Amino acid sequence: MKKKGNIIISILFIILVFFIGLSLLTHTIIHTKIIRARTKKILETDNIHQNLIQYLHSFREKIFQENLQNFKNPETDYFNKTNFPNSKTNNVLIKNSFKYISIPKKYYKRIRVNDNLLATSERNNLCLSSNAIIKIISGKIPFTLIPFFINKEVNIPKDVFMQENNIKSKKHENLIVNNSKTEFNVSEFLINSLKIKGNILSWRNVREKFGFELSDEPIDEGIYILSEDDVVESIFVQGNVERMIFSIQDNIQNIQIIKEGNSYEVNYIPNDTYFICWDNTIDDQSIFKEKIIVNGNIGSIEQKDEAGFLEDSNIKLFSSGTTIIKTSLKTKNFDSKKTKLTNLTLISSFNALSNSVNPKSNIIVDAQNETEIHASIIINGKFTNKTQDLKLSGSLFAKDLENKGLIEIEHSNSKFDSGNYFRTIDFKYLKEFFIDSIEEIYYE
């Protein structure tokens, strides 16, 4: 009985070992099949992903090279199945599906085009879905909404122009070189800045505004303050200025104007009833509208210390001739990731009050070493950079360009709403393209 029991136990043990081995073998086979299937799925999904990424890259390049001015309504006339049919590469089929939202603004409209792309494999039911977002601005676009706009005709592709002129966008923004019709209403800007009644900019109207004897002759050289009802609308400078120096102290904005060897200083708090200047007849509880009109050249614009502008400032500086920037022009506590608006808008244009017989408007950056400018620049003439490394956080509109160094653009819109005066007429600007998502979905 003892031997018989040992035999039964041995047989049971052998059977147990057999079933354990069989289970391990089955598990190994199943696990191997799972790994093989998973590996196959990963490889096929990766193939779809690579083809989708390549398509999206080509898609972006295509739309940025397209001239949207050829389409009345690009959101429908361009972004459709005709221009973007189904694409098949490496057994991967990619389909586009376009939708758009149009948001009207004061002078223009913002258009958001959503493209839902499906990339499917012809060998199985694997599918990736991607959402591409294209942002377009259409209509009368303020120049300050476009990071870089050289309004002239060139005989080379835009990308070649940027490369030859050593111009870069920090965030890969769309930079424009295009001879398009624009509105440069400098007379209207000056009429509103000087609070002139009517729509004619003339010396007779300027003289009437400042209380001088009426004639068609220019007023004498000097600096004049236009103040009405405890509001300082603007500071008008007749003739050239040697230097203009910006600085800050605590919450006070300081502007120093040096003309004919004499210094004229303004201290004010933006958007507040505090204004101190050389003219004692001006109420020190006035609000300053921060407009400075120079009917002439500005020999040097400078900042004192590390920053020249308060975060609340909204300075509009106009010149009718040549303006030279000699130092960096920075805003206090500036952070390009958080700061959305520039505090300085530089405008240069000849006009009905210009002194010169053959007026030319230019802005020249002639500073040493690396220069950083936080400003929106609008020139009805030429922009020249003589510094080795210029970082512009803001925007630039000009009719011509000369660059002797490197210009790096990072867009910020102006705090000054310039759309009433300086804008395109009927322009379509491709502002932004980005991929919102790429994900795997179930597809039958």
C-alpha cells in the first residue's frame, strides 16, 4: 500500500508539472503573440504618425507661401477640398475637413480656420486624428498687428529677402514684404493730436489753435504745450531736437527734450492727474495724453539707466524728418511672455507742416553692441539698422529697409490704437498656424 501510494503521488506530481509547463508554454505563446501584435501596431501607428507629421509640415509651408490676396474669402475660397484634396503616401490616406469662425472687429475681422485631419492606414483600421488651427486677419489691419511689414515690391521670394537682410522671427511669425495699398493718414493723426477743427492740416489752423496771429507762415521754432480743460493733449515741437531722453523714477515717467542747447523736462504719472513741466501756467493736476509731435529731426532718442518707460505709459512720438535711436529703449519689468502691448509708438512721416523742400522720413538705429527696443515703429519711409544685434519686441512698418546687422523680431501689439490712421486697405494676413492635437481614434 505504501509503494502504491508513492506511485499515485508521483503520477499526480508529474501531471501537475505537466499542466504547469503547459500553462507556462501557453502563456509564453500568448505573450509572444501580444508583443508581436503590439510591436506591429506601434510600427504601423508610427508610420501613420510620421506621414501625418510630414503632411502637416508641407501643409504649413504651402499656406505660408500662398498669396492670400488672390482670394476674396480665403477661409472658403482657399481652405477647401479642391486646394487640399485627399493625399495618399506609404499606404496612409490623409483627409482634410475645414470649418471656420469669423469674428468682426472695428476695422477688420479675425478668422479662425480649423482643419480636422484624419490619417488612416489602408492595411488596417488604425487612425490618427489631428486638429490644425490657422488664424487669419482680413480687412483694414492696423500696421501694429503685423510683426514686420516692408511695403515695397521685391523681385525675390520673401524667405530669400529675409535671409539676405539677416532678419529673423523669434517665434517663427509671418513676416511680410508686399507692395500693397495702405492708408497712412498722418494729417488726420496730427489734426486729432492738435485738436484742430475740420479736416485740413495747415499752418493757419495751427496758429489759430495756439492763439497766434493768423497767417500761412510756420510758427517760430520752440516747444508748445497744448492744454485744454486740465488735459495736456500734446507737446508740439517746431524745429529739430538734439536729444530726447526717457527715464523713470518710481511711478513717474520722465521725458527730457533738449533743443538748441536748452533742456525742457516733463514729469507725469500715466493716466493720472499729475503733470509737472517747465511751463508754470500748466495745471500740475492735468492728465497727459502722451503725444509728442516733432516737426523736424530728432538727433538722438535715448533712455537713462536700465529702462526708460513705465508699464502704464502709452507714448506716441511723431517726427517729420530723420530720427536716430542711440540706445536701447526698454519698458520696466518687461517680459515678452507676459507683456502683450508696447508702451512706445514711434511714427515718422512727412506732412503738410514739414519744413524741408524734399522731405524724407527715416528712423535709424545707431547704437553700440546689442540693442533691445520695445516699441511699435511706423515709418512712411526707410528703416535703417546700423547696430550689430537688434532685438525688436513690438512691430515694424516701413517703405524701405537697410540692415547692417541682425534684426530679431518678437511681436507685441501697440498700446496705441493706430487703426484709425495707419492700416492696410484690403489685406489678408496669415497670423498663426499651430497643431492643437494629435491622437489615436477608433475608425471603422
